[in-house]
Amino acid sequence: MSANGGGSTPAPDRQRRGLFARIALFLRQVVDELRKVVTPTSEELLRMTAVVLAFVAIMILLVMGLDWLFGTLAGLTFGTGGR
């Protein structure tokens, strides 16, 4: 077992950094990732918004239909005669 108690020795290029050095590294990595972000054009944004709204509308209709079906079946089963 190694002196650090972890069972393996750290790689030479990965030495333990101080708190502020780790925070600075994290912030540099965040900025690097943000530079990779591609902003959609207004046409792409409108198209994606329409797709999401259409999907949500379809899911609402599906859930409403299933709710009606199960409610009607429960009403017929338990004698309330449906809705």
C-alpha cells in the first residue's frame, strides 16, 4: 500500500493542487466548454420550439385520452355508469 493510502500512486503530472488552483482550473474548463457552444439561428430556434410544442400537445392528448378511457372503464366496472 502506498503512503497516500489510496492503493496506487498518483501520476507524476497529476500532483495535488491547492483549493484555489482547483477552482481556477475548473473555471478555465468551464470557459473552454462555453466556447464550444453553438448558438442556433432564429430559424432553427423556431423550428425546435415548434417540434417541442407539437410533442407536448401530442403527449397531452395521449394522457387525456388514456385518462378518459380508464375513467370510463372504472365507472363501468364500479357501477357509476361512466362520466
